[in-house]
Amino acid sequence: MTLRGERSGAGPPIVLLHGLTATRRYVVMGSRLLERRGYELISYDARAHGESGSPRDSAAFDYADLLSDLEAVLDSLELERVVLAGSSMGAATAIVFALARPERVAALVQATPAYTGSAYTDPEGLASWDRLADGLARDGIEGFMDAYAVHLRGRFAESIERLTRQRLSLHDDVRALAPALRVVPRSAAFNGIQRLSELAAPTLIVASRDEGDPTHPLAVAEDYARRIPVAELVVEEPGKPPLAWRGAHVSRAIAAFLADHDVHS
């Protein structure tokens, strides 16, 4: 299985880890601000996402597999210590790595974290993920969007639909994501939300309000900020578009946070 990615810029390395059904573009949304501020950006498409290949085993999408991929990328690039910036699934992957290999993590960025310390068990929620997977496997993007329509409510619904279609269009084989949609929500990244207190790296938490991003509750991000020893929470002003959608704003927040904490990898 081949993972496709890119690296750009020169300086302390920041590794970008995207979320489920996204691609490597969807952490800082293509912003080049961090390169201009003197950082190197490394990003790659997770297994079955974007331009990356798929595992032979359709069950090989749990967080142990994602951790193994991240470690392989760092080792292949001979990166000993990095900043890990992850969104949603990528945020959980970053924490798994930071708990397992704290000496290799200079700082963390948690963009719209959703993992609450245990595998997802809510039957209704899991059925929703399975409907998305079934729709995607059967009819591609249109099948996914038909199943996703129930989530499109409120004044940001049109923007969410447009961004979701755009994101899905960037995969070489969008139907290959279906197994990941079934496995990732059922996978335990780390056991127990209390483990967040073990994180040694300074952590920036980029949240969005529930009106624009109800699948990544602000309450989860706030809980992370309370539990992680050295943490800072940023979120958009009420009524504004979700902060996590705005790559330049996210990049500026990351640069300021790393400067404040004198992080040089």
C-alpha cells in the first residue's frame, strides 16, 4: 500500500493529519502561511483517501493502523521530532502517537476533535455511519450525499453541502472510503478521556461552534482544553463561519501558538 503526500517549505516540521473522508488539503485548507512563517509542512492522504492506496484488508482502518502509517511516514522522512496538526480523525491519530511516543512530539494541534475516550457505541450513530458507507459504496458521491442530507440543517447547510461534495471529489476512488466509514467510528483511539492529562506537549485546540459543525461538538473541544495540561482553545466569534474552515486563520493561530510556546521541533 502506497501513501501519497507532499512536503513544502523549510524549517521546523509540521505534519498535517486530515479527517475521515477528507484529503491532505483539509487541515489548513491549502493555506501557505505557515511556510512563509518559516515552517516545513508535511501532509499525506490517509489509507484509501485521496491519492493513497487501500489496504487489502477492508478492516484495516482502526487507529492502530493509522498510527502505524504515521510512524512509517516520519521514519521514512527521518523526522525525529515534529509538530502534529490533526483534524477530527487526524486529531485522534495525533494523540495516539503523542501518548505512545511523547519524545517525538514537540506540540499538538487538535482541530475539531470528536473522540471522547472510547469507541463509538451509540446504535443510532453507528447506523448513521453505516448508511453513509452503504450510500457511498452503492452510488458514490450522490449516495453519500443522499444519506448525509439529514445532517444539512441551519444557515450553513448550503456551505456544508458544497464543501462536502468538493472534498469527496478529490479522491481517486471515493468508494474505497466505505470500509473506513464503518471501521473508524468503531475504533478506540485511546482508552479513557482521562488519558488526555498525560499529554506532555503544548496543545492548541481549534474548535467550531455547533451551528456550523454539529458533528464536532464544541463541548468536546472545551473538555480537551480542561484536561490537557498545557492547552489553549480558539473558536470563532458567534455568528461567524466555522474557524476550522478558514485555513489562513487556522494557520495564523498555529504560528502564534508555536511562537508563544517557543516550539522549534
